[in-house]
Amino acid sequence: MAVMTEIGAPPRDRLSRARALHWALAAALVLAGLVSLEIGAADVRFSTILARLARGEALGQMERIVLFDIRLPRLALGILVGAALAVSGATMQGLFRNPLADPGIVGVGAGAGLGAILAIVLGAFLPVWAVALAGNQLVPVAAFLGGWGSTLLLYRVSTRRGQTSVATMLLAGIALGALAGALSGILVYLADDRQLRDLTFWGLGSLAGASWAKVMAAGPLIVIAMVAAMTLGRGLNALALGEATAAQVGVDVQRMKSVAILAVAAATGAAVAVSGGIGFIGMVVPHLLRIASGPDHRALLPNAALLGAILLVLADVVARLVIAPAELPIGIVTAVMGAPVFLWILLRRRGITIA
């Protein structure tokens, strides 16, 4: 245990910096949330609503609808999805010991995308009672089931005699992603013009369809998955020195792999199901935090949740403003924001500067 404490303990100044960063990110998330509530296509200001409530005045019907039925659930969903993607990315990078790892590496994104495409293209062939039962949740439910199914298949392929091979999982995930992409391509070829528009919009990601129903459907699963992932910080620190070393200092490596995979599958599957495809959050956020406060996963994982939520909430604000009153898919915004940052990180690691 003494060895584990030594391995898992960061320098004191780095730990202090991580704690300070945690509270700074928490404050930044509050500010980002206030900005999200303040800005929108409708001419309704959150500051005005607060002032009216402070004076004891009743809110109008439009103000209640905009605040409680549109902006608040959208903010809640943005926080949940951003946190889920960032924590999943940090967990995957720690598990694979690879800074380029991403939640999509376990096949969740490809499986969820295939499920959504199946629902959009073949939904018209489902029985009337099934469509009526699913309602507007048909695509999110299909995406979630697709993500879970692909993850369970991947876990089954990469586990033998109770031991999960990370290398086999990586290769199987690539193969599974390619297969899901091929099947998705066939379905896209069969889709009509209306379905193609739906596929394009879903694939680029959006929080436009946010509702309390989606928050309540995805929220508990995302929160449970993130809490489970955050219990792995000590083990992921030890795993950085190799599986043999981690086992010697008391880490149940197989159990940690299983919890990590299932947590990432649950969090990412639920996030993709309610928001569509949103890239770069899970890859860029852990990199930025390692630069700012070091690689200790005990601080990295909770800080990733906060920073991921901040970035996605701010990206959603930008998506609403760029072409207002229309709305830009949020996946485009995160790609525009994330790609240059990721390129800068890569160049920084190689010691290259751009004049």
C-alpha cells in the first residue's frame, strides 16, 4: 500500500494547482450556464426574468416556456453530454495509455450511429404500435441500444478466460467501427431526401431537441457512469506504469478494465443518443487538463467533467448565435474549436512552434 501511495501521489504543488483549477472550473461553469440562459433566438433575457422575480412579479407565458421548457433543459443536457464525453475520453486515454484514445475507440459512437440510422431509414417499416410507443424518442433509443450492443460485442470478443485484452479491444473496435460504417453507408444509399437531411443533422450533433424527458432519460445513466469512472483514478495512475506493476501494488486490473469499459459505454452511449455525434470534446479536454495540472487521474477526471461541460455549453451558445435565428449544428462548432487546439497540442509535444 505504501508503494501505491507513492505511485498515486502527485507532487504537492501539482495537487494544489489541480484543486485550485477545480474551483476555477466550477465558477466558470456557473458563468457559462448564466450566459446560456441569457442568450437565445427569443428576445427573453434571464437577467430580466430574475429582476421581475425579485420584484415579486409574475412571469408571462412566453417567458416561462422559453426559460423552463427550452433553455433550462438545454443547459442541463449540455452539461451532462459535455461531462460524459470528457470523462469518457480521459478514462479511455488512461486505460489504453494512449493520448489519442477517444470514446469512439470502443465502438460506442459507430454502434450508436448505426442504431440511429436504422431508426431514421427503416422507421417507416416498423409496426404502428412500436412507432407510437417510442414517439419522438425512437432515434435516441435506437442509438443507445446500438451503442450498448456494439460495446457488449466488443467486450465479448476481447475477453477470454476472464481476462480482457486492451490490444484486442483496440483492434476489434477498429474493425467494428469499419463494419458499422459500411452498414451505415448502405442505409444512407437507400435513404430518401428527407431522411438524408435527418441523417446529416443527427450526425453533426445538436442540443436543439433538448427536453426534460431527454434529461431524465440520459441523466441518471450518465451520472452513475461518471461516478463509477471517477473511482478508477488511483488504478489508472498505477496502470500508467504497466499492468504488471499495477497488479503488484494491489490494483484489480481486470475489474478496473471492466468498470472502465462499461462506464464509457453507458456515458457515451447515453450522450450520443440524446445529442448526436459531437467530436473532439473527449479527445481535447484531457490534454488541456494534463498541461494545466498534470496527469493524476484523481484530479483529471472530475476536472474533465467540469471543463467538458463548459466547452459544450459555450459551443452551444456559439451555435445559436452564428446564424441566428437559425442554428448551426454543434458538432461543427466543436470541430472548429477543437481541431486547432488539438493540432497545437501535437505541435507542442513535438517542440514545434508556429510563428
